[in-house]
Amino acid sequence: MGEMPVVPEPAALPWWWALLLPVLLGVGTWLALVGDAVCSGERAAFAVPGREAARLLVGQRRRTVAGDTVLGRIGGGVLPVAALLAAAVLPLGERPVADLSVGVVWFNAMEVLAWAAVWMVGWGANSALGLVGGYRFVAQGLAYELPHMFAIITAALGAASLRLTTIVDAQQDLWFVAIMPVAFVVYLVSAAAMAFWGPFDAPVGRDVAGGAAVELSGVDRLVFAGGRWLLLVVAAAMAVPLFLGGGAGPLLPAWAWVAVKTAAVLALLLWLRHRFPTVRMDRYVEFAWVVLIPLAIAQALAVALVVLGGA
Amino acid sequence: MDLTALLLRVAARRPHVLVVAVPGATAVRLAVEAALARRGWPIATGPADADVLAVAGSSGPELAAVVDAVWEQVPAPRARVDLAALADVDEHLEAAAALLADVERQRTEVVSGNASHGAHDHSRPRQGDHAGHGAHHQHHHHGHGGTVAGLPMAEPGPDRDGLTLDRLHVPLGPVLPDWPAGLVVRVTLQGDVVQEASADVLDAGPAAPFEWPSAPARELDGLARFLGVAGWSSAAGQARRLRDAALDGDRIEAEAAALVRRVRRSRTLRWLVRGIPAGPTDVAALLARRLDAIEGVSGASPELQQGHLAAIELADLLVGTELASARLIVAAVDPDTDRVEAGHG
């Protein structure tokens, strides 16, 4: 095909999609909230996110004695910003807002910000339970981050590229979830842990009265909780280009398949929370280092051998 | 159009309610929790998360002081209901929702709250070491590291790993989610490890203990709290629904058996509660006994459930545990603080 005139196809979406992206994610998050309310058996589930948002918008903000308010508020603000920046490399259909050659690394770098953010919120309140919550998330990071990195690197390995559009193209024949099921499962588990969601919600657990978020009210709580939901939605959406073939699928356009697959992954994550009790840090760190990391490494090794064999 | 008024009205449809359980008023607490479940109003995790503060019962002087301190920490818009009797729970909650939606009232409250600067902003240290819901650093009188904003710094002390770490004096309770009524456990924390603990029940006195209509209802109440602490909200909600049904006189045997099966079958829960000692027994055994009692296999409640005695022994069980385990132990033992004798504490 070398003789054909090369028409450079723009890999990224036009610039104004950067403005549309927060709106899209917001709508996705709103729907996820409704889904969770339905799962929890709430009455008027469709109204729950609206009522909650209204409640927090009119709520008074609080400060605590000798708290580091600036640190805490920066921490809360970092969560939604990190989620949005991570979503920039997410192919919405066929193309992402920013088609970075190191998309996988960018995504990982952005989500790691959550680690700092939750700790800053917990520390900033000068409150013992907040501090415990913040440190729980640091411990949780020690448990989830390594298996998580091995899982996403396995997908990059399978496509021999860190560019997400290339990873999607590499799955035209076979979705990566079929070649690397262990990496997919590890990714899902660590996605929940990263958004301190589901069985990994100890950092904001009931037993410590809300943990890192214990002193947050009003718009501070809205930003923190909203950021956490955005993070969950983005982490679920990233499973689609990494393991589920991106926008590939019959009949429907690519963007619709991305939406459908993201919704399916989100539903799985919502179900996780209802199915399992909170996994405490002392047990999860042990499980992650003894079981998840060896499994993830073995998976990466197997995929590496397949790639080498195919080359 | 008045946006604030609109938001207040929308928000008042589903306020978060912080329920303060008063020892000796279990019946009122149960009525409040059932009313909240009927309305679909969530139970708040702490004052920061609350719109309505509902005091279930008439609190004695010690608890009343704590409740006032907690009320100071609830951000506006807010409403407080003191429920002394069983009958008017619904009316009071209705009135609280109306108050939350009342823009005139809430506007003045917001302004005064900001102006007085003391109420929500914690700009003065609170008095008494069991004020508040235990979230703040409560430093005792002997800080050696100077002071910050009038509060003494935490003093360092040796920890279990031979390090020197800060010691925080933190009261757990009496206003904590899924926590026994009126119980306060003052702990010294290093990181999240409990180094010292002493337990106490506020306003211990001659209260008429609540007569549970059925043993399964009582054990379901305890199970709901335990599952709540274990972070299994869907199973905890199921236990609470069944408890309310049992108290209404419905037959729940089949559903209770299904819940017991669900909890017993959860390998994750077993893995999580395994190997946490609680005196002569452990948390897993206490949970198993509670599940048996729900099934009606053994009617007798665990012998640790003997009011004040249990509260004092409880403190010894917590020393050396991590905060998450400590909460599980308290929830598993679940001391009946209604049955505390006068003259102690």
C-alpha cells in the first residue's frame, strides 16, 4: 500500500472535545450514581444524586482547630482534576482527546495523584480519624499499586506500545481479556482500590466515621465525593481500551460500544461493593503481595513469551 | 428565582440524620431507625455529614454535654430533634425537614453561624475529654511539645516496634456509627494501634432495660451493627430491615435464615474476622454465636453481654489491637449499655 497517497488521519479529537470531556464524564458519573442508588434499594433512585448534590451545595463548609485547610482543600481538588486528566488519553470511540505516545504511563501518573490527595485531605483536617483514614489509603496504595502497574503494563506489552489507540488496534482479532484474563481481573480489583471503592473503602470507612472525609462538609465534601466517583468511572472506562477491544463491536458505532462496555465494567464494580465487606488493610496488603503480585508477574511473563513467539 | 431556596427544598427531601442513641432508650432509637428506613433518609456517619441531629431519648447530664458539643459541629443548614417519647417520632422528623427547607430560618442560621465563628469553626478548644464524637485530637493536660492554637502537641512514647511515635488521646464514642449507646472508650493511639484503653458508660444509672420482644430481633440489631462496622452495608441493611419486621411482629424465619446463610457463606467475611482475639473467645466465634441465636439454636446471648462489666472488660480486650479490629471487637461483644448499674463509671 506504499504507493497510495498518505492522508494523515488525525489521531486525536478536535481541541473542543477537551471542553466536552468533563461534561461527558459528569453525565457518566451521574448515571453511575443513579445505578448505585438502584443497587442499594434507595427509593426515588433517580433523584438521589440531585438531592445529594443540592444538599452539599447549600451546606456550610467547616474548618477544624489548627487544621491545614489549604492542604486539605488542595487534596480534595486534586481528585477530580486527576480523574479528568487521566481521562484525556481515553479513546471516546476511536480517538482520545490527547493521543499521547505514553498514554498508559500518563493514565497511571494521574491516578497515582489520588494517593497524595486522600492523604492530604485526611491530614489536613487535624482529626485523629481523618489521619487514620489518610494513612489507610497510603497502606492501600502499597497493596494495589504494584499489581495495578503490572496489569496495565501487560496490556501495553501485548500491543508493544504505550499508546492507547495502538493498544486498541492490536485487539482487532482478539480482545486482550481473552489473552490476559488474570491481568484484567487484577486491573478491576485495583481500579476499585484506587477509587477507594467497594470492598476497598476502608480509607473512608464507617468504622472511622468517614475516615479521610470525616470533617468534610458542604462543597468540600461534594468535590471530594465527586472526584472519587469520577475516578471510579475513569478507571472503569480505561478497562475498555486496555482489555475489551475499545470501540470494536457489531452494528453500533464505536462510541456507543465504548459506552456500553464502560457501563458493564461499572456495573461489575458497583456489584462488588454490595457483594463483599470491606477488606481491611492488614489483610489486603498480605493478599496483594503474596497472591496478586506473583499472579500479575506470571501473567506478564506469559504474554511476553507469546509476543516474542509471535514476532 | 431564589436558587438557595430551591436547593434547600430539594436537599430537605433526603437529609442525612445523625442519630444519638441514649442508654436506656433503645425503644426510641429503634423507632427512629425504622422511621428513617421508611423515609429512605440515610444515617449520617458524623456531625460533618449530618443535616439533622436526632437525640433518641432523654439524655442525662454527661451525654447532654456531648450532644451539645456535637450540635456545634453540625454545619448549617441543620435541624435538631430531641425525641423523648416513642409516639411523635414521625412528626418530629417531618418538622425537621420543614425547618431545613425554611429558607428564612436557614439563612439567618448560616449567617449567625459564620459570624459567631466559634460554633462550626472550632476556633476554641472544647472542654472535657469526651466532648465531640471523638474525631479530633483530644490531648490531655500533659503535653510536653508546646502548644498549637491552644491545643497541646502530642507527646511521643515508645511503641510496640521499639520506635518513638506520637501518642494521640482519642475518645471513641459515644457518637460513632454502629456504636453501643452511651459507651465511651478513651484510647491512646500510636498510628492506629490502641496502646491504652479505658471504657465508661455515660450517665450510668437505674434505667429500665429494654425488653426485646424476641431474641432474634435483638441479635439482628447486633448483627446489623457488626456488619456495618465490617463495611458490608448491603447485608447490614438486610439485617436492619428484618429487625424492624420482627419488631412489627412479622414472621421472618425464612428471610432470617437466608441472611444467616449469606453471612456464614461469605468467605471474605470469615477471612476478615479470623484471628481477632476477644478475651477467652474471638470475634469469629462471637459472630457464629450471634448467627446461631438468630436461628433460634441458642437463645442465650453471649455472656460478655452483661452491661457495665462487659464495658470495663472491653477496654482490656482492645489494648494492642488496630483501630479497625478494635471496632470489630466492640461490635462483636456489643455490650448492652442499658444494663449498667448505678454507681459505676
